[in-house]
Amino acid sequence: MSRKKSDTATAEETDWSFLEIPELVERLQTKAAGVVRDFGLAVDQVDELVAEAQLALAVRPRAVAEDIEKGGVGYVVHRARGFMVDRAKVEQARMNRQTSWDDLAGDEED
């Protein structure tokens, strides 16, 4: 699905009020931990995924409001998980392209 430019807000239009919903904040943290585990990322990346998902939601206030109206917190968390998975895929691909020091050194122990 392609996104229209109007799907995201400008800096002045961002809405962080969803962070006032404790259940939502807690579930974002839980989902991020699951994504980190599923993609084999470092545990310290949980906070990064949460922050990126929060930003992605903040610039889409209309979508967040519609999600809450349709199905509550679960819909918003589902949307946020999509952002987290996209980011995790990028990070995993980056990690797969890196060469380890052992590979660079070769088998010099022989």
C-alpha cells in the first residue's frame, strides 16, 4: 500500500498524546522485545525500536486516532509492530553485511 504525503504530519502537527495511555506504552515495550528476539538483535535495541515506533505513530495522529476508535490499543500496537519489524529487517540486513574480524584475519592459527 502506498502512502500519500498527507498520511504523515508536519513537525507542528505531531501528536504524542498516545504516550499518556499506560497500556499502550507497556505493550510497545513488550512488542519491541519480541521483535528483537525474533530477529536476533541485541537486547539494547529494544529501546531504539520503541523510540522509532513512537515517532512513527506521533507523525500519524489521524491513523492512531482511527486505530483507537476501531479497535483500541491493540490496533495501534499492531501498526507500531509493523514499523518495528521494518526497522529490524534493515538492522538485520546491515548486520549480515558486516565482516567479522575472524573472517578478515583468516586462519592464521595454523
